Amino acid sequence: QVQLVESGGGLVQAGGSLRLSCAASENIFSFVFMAWYRQTPGKQRELVAGIAKGGSANYQDSVKGRSTISRDNVKNMVYLQMNSLKPEDTAVYYCNGVHIDGRNYWGQGTQVTVSS
């Protein structure tokens, strides 16, 4: 059973930083694409940042320049470093992985709250 487990969420003041971590239960080379999504109540889950197996990354416009997604292929981890956080970044953040078996895997989510 493939598992993704997020950590690193919390309460931070506007302008602060957080680093979210996603631990995969197997070698992350098994995932063709890994990403961070976020969701707020009543809204659809949205892509924040993604990173392909080869390392190329893409970002939602609202976080460009403030966030960096990275992967550690040895530790089987994916990270999202978020800086200059804004209250509108408040959401539950989910780690996502598109596996080579064709399935889409999700973590349980981690809450990020940015106070103004």
C-alpha cells in the first residue's frame, strides 16, 4: 500500500515561512509526478506546485517567487518551502503523487494557518 504522509503545517504570522514535508512509503522514482495541492472549505482542491520525475517544477501563479518545491530521492521526500506567507495561503495542504501504476495517491493533509 503506497502511502504519503505530510508534516510541517502549523500556525504562522503573515510574512513568515513554513516547510512542508511529504514522506513516501516507497522510492519516489515510482512517481512520475509529485505535487502539493491545497484546499479551503467550500472550494476545489487546487495545485500549488508540482515536480516531475526529471526535476522540472511548476507553480501556481499566486505562489511563484515565494515557494519552492523540491525532492530528495534518497530520503523519498518531497518538500514545499513557503516564504512570505499571506493569510490567503491558509488551507489544508495535500501531498499528491502520480504513480507509475497509473494511480493517484494522496496524503491525509496538513493544516497551514497564516494569521494577519
